[in-house]
Amino acid sequence: MRCVPLALAICGCLLLPARPGAEPVTRTEPLWLEGPAFLGPGASLPFLLTLPAGWTTGDAAVILVGPGTDAWQEQLRDALTGAEAAVLELEPGGRPSERVLPLILAALRELSWQAGAGLVIALGWGEAAEAVLWAAQEEQAARHLDPGGPRLAAAIVLGPGDAQFVPGTPPAPRQRWGVRSALLCRLLAETLEEAALYPGCVGALLHPVAGGKSLVR
């Protein structure tokens, strides 16, 4: 288990000089999403997956759902990967919520089965907000995923309007969700420079547990 203070995990990659032959801070690769019926038989779409150095099977991942044009989307991605979570960036592309929802759940399935992620969270805003919240509902997940398959730990919407924090399926105890949810909420509040987000976030997702060091372990 890596125990890295959160502030260092977020900022260290920006402060430390690169060493010859050193492992890169992050790596990116396409993750192909298959399954949504509207894509047609056998069709798939690639989305960008950013993995922190050292990320491994069982670590956490975040599905970042947004238009890809907001400056703070990049800030969130960098903060999340700095906190050792993989980030899949899913752009709605003008699709209605009814079509974004199966893409989010396909992303959850592929992150869990193909990439090997453990805890998975969906985080979105704008036109994708409704679909992100739907994705945390068991009724919706059961329509698109196998019984007993992967489920979101939480869905978070940062706008339009007030932020919303919706718990998903309770993670297994080994996932230390109490610790990690508090770290996630603090990361969002600090990255977006909105301190008021923190109490609402932890209150909605879970009461914070002291002692966490890393979002993913």
C-alpha cells in the first residue's frame, strides 16, 4: 500500500524534475466502449483513459463526463490522477441523456473488466448531469449490466445549479470507502476552490473516516 499525503499526491508531479529513464507520471490509452444498442451491432467508441504511474488492478477510477472544453475539466483530471485514480474522459457529444447513460455504464463495465479497476465513480456536469445521476441507480444499472456486475460507488454532478452527490452501491469493506470518499470530497473542494463543497459531499456520500492517504488504496 502506498501512503502518500494527498497534497503531495496532487502536486508532486508538477514540482519534481523529470529523471532520465524515469517512469512517466501518467500514460494515456484508448478504452473502447462496446454494447450500447444505439451504436449498432459490433460497433464501439474509443475514449481517452489516463492512468497514473504505478496504477494497477484493483485501484480506483473516475468516469469524467463533460464537454471537454472547460478548463477545470483538465484541472480535475490532473488532480484525480495526481491522487492515484485512473480517469476516463467521456464526452457526451450532444447526445441526449438516454444515450449518455448506456455509455457511462459501458465505461463502468470496461473499466472494471478490461482495465481491472476496483472502485469506480462517475463525475459530470452540464448536459450530462442527468445521465450521471441515473447511472448510480440500481434500476438503471440492472437494465444495462449483468446481475452482480460492477456498480458505481457514487455519482457526482457539479452543475448546472447546486452540486449533487448520490451514493451508489455500497463498496466492499476492503475498499475503505469511508476514507476514500472523504479524500475525494476534499480533492473536489480544493481543486474547484469551493470549500462549501466538502461538508455537503461527505454528508451525502458517507461520514468521513480519519487516516486516509490515497484516493485509490
